[in-house]
Amino acid sequence: MSGLRFLDLVKPFTPLIPEIAVPETKTPFQQRLIWTGVTLLIFLVMSQMPLYGIVSSDTSDPLYWLRMMMASNRGTLMELGITPIISSGMVFQLLAGTHLIDVNLDLKADRELYQTAQK
């Protein structure tokens, strides 16, 4: 039975979502170290930039202990931290593992659609 799959709904959005190409040559360790440092610096700056329009309160943060695991800071650009990225990946792995979505990761086309849907 050939019906419409969930991954087929993602096809129109595939050209709109950026992809990172596999490097043709091995990236030197020095360059990887520099880009990792730049990325970490951007993350730390965003973790300190306050969101305008949010009223600062002196009350205790009920999510204080959870924020360490989510890599987030209260009232900043990184309020949600890395949680949305991790959550989407976990949800799609759960759906694929329980066969609620029809995906064959051995096929390149299915694998590309699956990775696009995770983004």
C-alpha cells in the first residue's frame, strides 16, 4: 500500500533548510579548535544578553537546577538553551523506533528527509 508518509510532507521544505556539506578534505585540528572557540564565545555572549520586555524578578527560579542541564540562563537570549534541539531529536528517534513514522534509514532519500524533519 503506497500512501502519503509523514516524511513526504517535509519534501517541500527541504530546499529552504540549510545543510552543511561534508568536507572534501580533512579539517586541521587548529581550525576546528578555532571554530569551537568562536562558537563557545557566541553561546556565552548570548547567555548574558538580556531579553528586553521581560520584567526581571527577584523571586527564586523554580527551574534553577534544571537550567544547568539545559544550558540556559534566565531572562537571556538562551532562555531555552539547547533543549529544543535535543527534544526534537529525541521525539523523532522515538517515533522512528516505535514505527509511528515510516522511515528506512538505509535509503539516502529517507535519511535526508528524516534529518530535515528533525531540524
